[in-house]
Amino acid sequence: AYNFEWKSVQSCLEDILTVEPSERAKGIQDSRLAFITCAKLFIRYIQILRDIERCYDQIVHPQKRILLRKLLDSLIGRILELKEEMVKLDLSEYHYFDDILSEFKLAPTEIQVPIPKYFVVDAQNTIRDRHAFINSVRSQLGTTQVKEEEPMSVEEAVLIIQRHERARQGRLRAKYMREIRMQEEAEMDPESRMKDVLNPQDAAKVIQKHWRGYLARQYTKSTRQDEFIWLGMASSFLSFEPMNLHYNSVVSSITKMARKIESQRRVAQSMNQNEYEQALVKVKEKIRLTEGTDMQERMEEQIRQWFLECRDANDVFPDYPSVEEGGSQWLFKPKPPELLAQEEEERIAAERRRKEKELKDSGKKIQLEKKKEPEGWFMSPSTFIQDLTDGCKEYNENWRNRDESANTFQRHEEEIIKNDKRAQLELEIRANVDDLMRQELRNLKIAIDGQRQKRINKRKVKKPKAKRKKGGLKDLTKDRTLESVYEELVIEDIIKKPQNIHLDQYYGEYSYLGTTLKDSMIEPQPSLSDVKQLVTLYGILPLGSPDVHARASLTRSILLAGPSGTGKKTLVHAICTETGANLFDLTAENIMGKYTGKEATRLLVNMVFKAARLLQPSVIMVDQCEKMFGKRILKIDKTDPKRLRRELPRAVRTIKQGDRILLVGCTHAPFDAKVKPFCKLYDRIILLPRPDYASRYLIWKVVIVKNGGVLTDALDISSLAKVSDGYTMGMMDRACKEVLTERRLALLDKVPLVASELIAPLSRMDPVFLEEEEAYKKWYRKTPLGKKKMRAIEEAGVAQKKAIKPKPK
């Protein structure tokens, strides 16, 4: 099934690769049209990436997986290139594709950038050993990783004391009243006690009264529900049972079965891969024994023939090509078309320079027509298009029409191995043949041409002094092993075990009105789903793939800015979980009292980046990072947050392509920092918004179930999402934990949860007010990308005024 899916996806990929050159050649004048062109390619590549990732994860054939991995990494790189183009055109990190989705008839989930599973699956043994090492070090220290609770405020402490005191007084009063009642009953006569006992007739009347009241209440409730259904304000039935309970159980069983099949496929992948690696060695040795001698003799005969042809033509033997020139490899191999085209261009350019020089020397001045620079937008050249084209060509040659009816278990194809190893063995034999033929050529020159071989003294070339790289980090721990450095950072709690949080656990709904609002000249508010997309593109994909990080645009650092409770730390842990990265915590509060002093701080940064570089991928987190470049620091702040303001930026600048290290800063008050140095440290700035209505609706359902609650028709989540406007994900989770206590959970079967219970704790929290939201937007307009956006808006406004300005008569 996955082979057929791959075949279908390859056809789609070939179609889009035929469109790419024509789109790249266009000079598009309208920036909006250029953005739509990029966006459509972006969406189509994401759809292909989703299918290729699924095929790579489940196909068990080892040689197919090699090609799929190449295509997968190239697709990721191409998507990142298109994202870069869209940011340049739209001058914004957030983009809205609802109109394109409507045109392509796609759901928002179909354009979510997938996270390849091989990021973690291929490194699961390393991750498991790392976590075991961290746990063992901390167990030796006698500490366990316990989540530290925030200190209680004075107001909360007073409320708890008052609550317990009122409860104590209530219990004492109830006990006192019970004792009085028991004493009164003891003093009563037996005859007076019997007066309170009802006869059967009166008892029946009491029961009838309560039963009729119950029936009336049920009838009123049913009538009200019918009226709501008729008005379209309620569903066709009122249920106090958990919603979709049976569906959830069915899904969980199907999910378990699917995971079992996936694990079986991964076992088959491992077995087939081991067989393939063994076959590589065996086939190479077999070719060496059967064909190696013939290859060597054929090469020697060709080279000797070349000796004679050159002597017949020039009366002397030729000089043998050096190792740097490729030896005899390029004597008999035809030049590729790209090299021939390049040589032709160089020849034409040299001819043109010669003619221009002759014209200048003769004093003739010829007005050369200056070619006008092409107008409009042109797509930047791609690094990954050629890899995708080569991958399609390899698929068509090796796999498209191959009959695999006999290969039921999808084991390796030996013929493909032979072709690859034959070429590899030919290069090894050619290197040995070149050494032999160089010596033979020297002997021929001495014997036939009468030339004496002069001893060539190798000139001692003075090695240029190695220039010290600007901004490079000097290794201050040369005498220490990586294990000792890593252990010290674990002991000092700089290296932490990330929480097992996946990006799917960061809940947010897609924004369906983005393009509509932009067309109405209203800047839409990004959704939490857009935040997930940016974190995937800028953080997870480059960190997870070494090939992509080495060739794609470099992102050294990301800043997550947003109100408290929007999930900034959750995203940091999600990046580590999805990529299997190490987590280094350089928060000022975490390093307070550690490595104090200028030299010790430099040593700390050096150790962190040394371990991060040698144990890639790595994430370095700095919480409350605005304090590092704060305009003013309170005297009561003993964390010394400015101690890293010199060493950390210097270390971040040493990150190069291929160094899978990412600095992630978290801040809830970016406007408290100096804008210029703050934005200079972070390459990408992601502004986290407060949840919109759709996201709040989804978050409420998730956090209620997560904290043990049950979703019933009695719980009006729509109204709850409406009244909780301005509250963040963290605040909603806190409200659920406060309401859904053990006692309340025990009563859920009898008393279903209602929305009014969750509103009370929210009322004691401060939401994100409009003034605070405006402060974030105002600060973002001061960032480099925000300045470009404002400048473009001003220029567009000036151009529009000039266009509508009436011409003087």
C-alpha cells in the first residue's frame, strides 16, 4: 500500500518540479500575486512532504528508505526556502491561507507541517541513555526531579487560614447542636415521641407530594429542552453522560492496534537494514575477487594507449595528471553538460573581453546597450531543487517499473548494490593504478626520451599563520573529558531532563478569517495554530535534520514573546521532545549563585556550548530573557540577570551551519528590554497571542478532560469560551485544577459540571487586557521585521494618495 502511495506522490512531485522553473522565470510586479505564487507552492510541497514522511516511516525496504530520506530532507529544505520568500514578500512571520485552502478544497490539518518521526526513532537509544544518566547522577546526589511549586502569596495564605477557621467553627457548632438535640430527645416522654411518627395514610400523602413534584420538574425540563431544540439552541437530546465515550474507547483500541503494527514494521526495518549493511561488505568483496583484476588491466591498457597517442602526436610523453586534478579519472570520462556549458560561457566571456580591449586600444567608442535589470519579483535560486530532481530520476530508473512480486519481505536488491559498489571499487582501483602508471611513465621518459629524472625537491611551503576566527570561543576545558563536563552541568542543574511534551499538546485552532480581514485592511490576530507552525519550521525541522541544518538558511536563536500562560516553556520542552535534544537552562534564576565572577561566567558559557556542540541537537533556554538587556533592574533582584549579556551573544555568533544548536528566549515583558541589542541576539521573533474564541473552545475541552472532568450537555463550553476572552491557556488550566478537586470529581456522576463553576476562579485572575495586548503590538513594530512592515505600509499609503490625487486642470 505504501509503495503505491509513494508512486502517486512521485507523480505529484514531478508535476510541481516542472512548474517550478516557469514560476522562477516570471517577473511578477504585484507583491500580493508573488506571495500567492509562493504560498501555493508552499502548500503543495507540504502535502507531498506529509505523504513522503508517512512512506519513509512505514516502508521497510532499506534501499527505498535511503532515497526517501533524501527526498524527505530536500522537501523540508525547499519548504524552508519558500517560507523565507514569503516572509520577505509579506514582511510578517504569520501568513493566512484560508482563501487558498478554499480554492484547493483542503482542510487546515492537511497543511500542517509534519514532524518526521525519525528525528526521535533513530536516536531513541541515545535519548534513553541520556535520561538514565541524568537520573543516576541526581539519585547519587540524593535529589529527585520534583516540580517546584511557586511560593504562596500573602492573600492566598490568609484565605486558606480563614477557610479552615470557618470550617472549624462550623464543625464545633454542628457538634454542639447535635448534642443539644440528643439531650432534648432523651428528656422527652415515650408518648410524645410516638406523636411524631406518621400513620401509613399520611406517609403515603408525603410520598405522593414529592413524586408529583419530581414529575412536574422533569416535565418542565423536557419542555424547555424541546423549545431550545426548536429554536436551534440545543442538540436533539439532553445527556448527562460523557460525550463520545464509546467513540473514544473505539479510537483508543484502533490506535493501539496501529501502534502495534508500526512497531512491527520498525522491527522489520531494523532487520532489513542489518541485512543490507552486511550485503554491502559481501558484494564489494565478491566484485573485488571476480572483477577487480580485469578492471585494473583494462585501466592500465587504456592509460598506456594514451601514452602512445600523446607521444605520436607531440613526440614526447605527456605529464601525468596530479591527484588534485583527479588522476586518470577525467582522461576518459566525458564531461557533464553543466561543465561544458560553463566552459562555453567562459569562452564567450573571454572573447568579449578581448574584443572590448581591442576597441578601447583603437580609440573607438561604441555605445553598448545597457541591459535593463529585470523588473518585478523573481524567486531566489534553490539549493534543494536539484536534489529533488535527482531523486525523481533515481526513482524512475530503479523503482517505478521494477517487478517486486517475488520480494514479499522487501529485502535489498543485490543488483543495485553491485552497480554502486562497482563504481566505488573502480575509484579505489584507479587510485592504485595511477600510482603504478606514474612510475611507469617516469621509466618510459628515461628509457625512450633519454630524459633523466630530476629529483624534485619539495619546496617547503610556509604554512600561513592560522588567523583567529572573530568571535570564536576558546576552549577553556581542553584537559577535561566530555563526560566530566556533562556530569558537572547535570549536577549544577544546568542540563535538565525535558518534560515529555509533544507539539500536538499545544492546542490551538486555525484562523479561518485571516485573508478576509487582510483584504478589509484589518491586521488579523494570529492563532495558536500559526504559532505551532512557526515553531516547527524554525525550531524543530532544522534541529532534527543534519542535512537541512547544514544547507538551509541558518536560524541560531528564537524569541518567544507573549503574556504569561501562553505556553512558552511548553513550546521549549516540545522542541526538545520532538527532536531528542539536550536542554540547557541558562535562566538567571537557575544560575544564581553558580559560576559567579567574570571568568567563571565565561567558563560556564564555554562548557555549555562545548557540550551542546558535541551532543547535538541541543536547545539552550533563557527564561525572562528581557532582563538580560533590561532598561533598569530592581535592587531587590539578586539573580544578576545581566551577567550573560556579553558572553552569550558572543557564543551564539559562533554557531555555524551544521551546528544544531538553538537558543530559545522566553519573555512576558519584551518592552522592558532595550530593543536594539535584544533583537540583535534573536534571529526570529515569534509573538504569542492570547487565544481566540476557537482556540479557547478547544482548550477548555482539553483541560477539563485532562484534570479529570467529564464533558456533558450540561456544560456550556461555548458560553464559557465566550466569557473567558482574554484569559490564557495557563489560566484556564489553573481554574480547572482549582475547581476539579477530589471531592468534586467524586460528585460528577450525580452533579454534572457546569460553566458557572469555572467562572468563579477566573474572576480572581487578571486577564490579558487590551492595553497589555497593544503594548506587545507596539513593541513588535520596533523590531527589524516590524519596522520593515510599517515602512512598507507608509510607502503604500503615500503611493495610494498620489494615485487618487486629482490632476490640475
